[in-house]
Amino acid sequence: IVRWWLVESEVLIITIMAVLTATSLGFLCRRWVPARLAPGLAAGWLALLVAFHAGRMIDFYFDGETQFPDWNVSTNDERLRAALWMRDNLPPDAVVGCWNAGVVGFYSDRHVVNLDGLINSWDFIPYLAEQRMADYLIDGEIGYVTDTDFELNYRYGKGLKRALFLKPVYSRHMDAGTGLSYRDQMFWVCEINGRRMF
């Protein structure tokens, strides 16, 4: 799985790997494959590679149930709607926790704490390693949390909805065009009202 924050590096890495692979195969073919067979062998490998990637593309973009007429639909559409709602409805000093914090942080005009560990301080690492996200939110005095059902229900063991008292203040059904993994999910903004005791 390619993480989005590695995409710029992916272009460079793939280019370097392609050049090294082509050079290595060229060297090996010149040594061990008769010259008359080399073009056919190269064409065969290229056809297999194209077929493999075509199959992966079909698996990725077509889930067998939904054909997406709008390729621009994204989970970021829901993040933008929620961010604009937060800007207009949350107190100006509100602190919001969010896993996919880019759009929310830019458009909400609120203090947003990233919860995926990419740009946090070192203080976050023990909480992340021990899957104690609920403790991090309480200890950090983060008053709101926002994201999808998946993030709130399943990230970090039991999920925040089972670990915290969360009061929904905004919810919206995710657009079906965002893909099978988000079908029938909600996007939430919840106020944190303390920790549940188990």
C-alpha cells in the first residue's frame, strides 16, 4: 500500500528502480540470452507487467458494485464540509483531534492536533506505541475529535467511541463515491466529555 505522504518520493524511487532493473536485465540478456530471442523475451515481460498492473488498477478502481462517475469525489469533500462547520460553530479556542488533519486544519480556523503520528511531538510516541489514544486526548486537553466511523470505532484497539464519552455535534453520511471502504459510514465531529471507566 502506498501512503500518500510518500508519493513524491515514489516517483523518484520507481524511476531509479526502473532504470536499475532495465540496466541489470539488459546486462544479463547480453550475457545469457541469444540476440535473436532478446526482443521476444523483452516484449513478453513487458506484456506480463502491463497485464499485472491493469489487473491491479481494475481491482483498485472498480469494486464490482459501484462504478464511480465522478473520479474527483474524495473523503476530503467530507473533511471540508466538517471543517467549514467547525469554523462556523465551534468556539474559537476549540482544540480538535483528527487523523487526516490537512484539510480540517487548513479550513477550520481552529487548533487541530494530528493524531496519526506524522507531525506530532515526541510526547505523542508512548501514547501511539501503547495504543492509548483516549489518554492522549484527555491529557492533551483536546476537546473535540473528528473523522470517519472507521477512525473513531477501530483505531487503537477498542476505538475512541468505546473509550470516551463522545457527544456528536456534527455528522454527515459519507458520499458513496468515496469507495467501498467508506460506504455506509458517517463523518463525525464529537465533543469529548471524559473517559469511560472499564
